[in-house]
Amino acid sequence: MKTPIVSLLFAAASVASLPAAVTITVFNSTPNGLASGGPGSGTGALNTDLGSISSDRGMTETTYTVSGVDLTSEGGSASESFTFTVTYTATTDGTTAGTPQFNGFGNISVTGGNNNQVDGTETLTANIALASSTFSGLSLTGFTSASAGGVSFGETGTFTHSGGTANIVFGSTTPTVSGTTVTMAVNNPMNFEGFTANFSAVPEPSSASLLALGAFALLRRRRTA
């Protein structure tokens, strides 16, 4: 018969062997027109490393569905899906509510100002949220990078996020960020042209319970053998 300590160690090992979380990365970017290597139409800019996205409209949409996500390793099915939203708010003169604009290139900027870009008196904030999921163990981690467009040599700006402030400079316009909200403030006119976001899937409670029951049953069997 096993001692309580040995039994406890076996149970701990069983818990440790539960499936690891699956990370799903969604990438969305519309380079600022042909000059930046983009199509200039706001299309063909959205993808995910697991499953397929509902549309290729890139930044010009704010609600997206990822389908065909294989989460069998987490106790789900091979065709799970989830929907997330990205909403934008803007300010002018630092405090007054402004109007976000989806321009012809598929970027996001602020109506008015300098050629309908984000200028030095404006801010643009993006917020991401998980809207629905067929898999109960799915959660939003948040943004992992943000991208600025229309940045020329010597021009600068910042992305403020939950981890602090990330600098926007020519040649390095896609800094690492974190959290569900990111705000662009600039010293020179530019626009918001993309983001990367992560979602995490862990075993659903029912699946985890079944695994735990299986481990307990095996433990009981070994103790009585």
C-alpha cells in the first residue's frame, strides 16, 4: 500500500501532465498603400496561425470570426470558433472626442487634422475584446504588437499600453505592446496600420474533471493493488 506522500506525489504528477495551453495568434495589418508594399485597398491583410479568419478586409472591419480551430488537445473539437472585436476611439486637442476614420488604404486615423492622419493634437485608441467562443476554455491574452504607418525619417510617436510606453520611430514601427488597450500619440502625422493579438485555450472544466477523475481512479487502483 502506498504511503500518503507517495500518493500525493503521484496525484501531483497527474495534474502536471494535463495538456498545456494553446496560444492562437491573430495578425492584422494593412501597409499604407503601394509605397509601403501594401495593396492600398485594405484587403488581404488578416490571418491567424490556427484556424481561418472570416474575412480578409483587414483594418476596415471591427468584428472578426476565427473558425476551424482545432482544440482537440484541450478537450474540444477540431472545428471550434470564436469572435472578437476591435473598437477605436479618438480625441482631438488631447481631450475632445474625435472621430476615427477608416481611410482608403485600410488604415485607421482621425477625421480632420493633417490629411486625415493622426496628428500631434490627437490620439487614437484601439481596444480588443473577446465577443464569443464555442470553446469555454478560450480567453483573450491581449495585443502583443501594434503597427504605425506613414512614418518618415525623423518622425516619432508612442504606443501607450498596459506594460508602459513603446516608441514609434522610422525603421521600427511595430513595437511590442501588451494588454487589451493601446493608444497612439504622435509628434508627426501618421496612422494606425495593424496589430498582433494572442488568445489562449486551456482544457475546458469538464475535460479537466474527466482527466482528474481518471488520475484519481488510477491512483485508487494502484493503492488497493
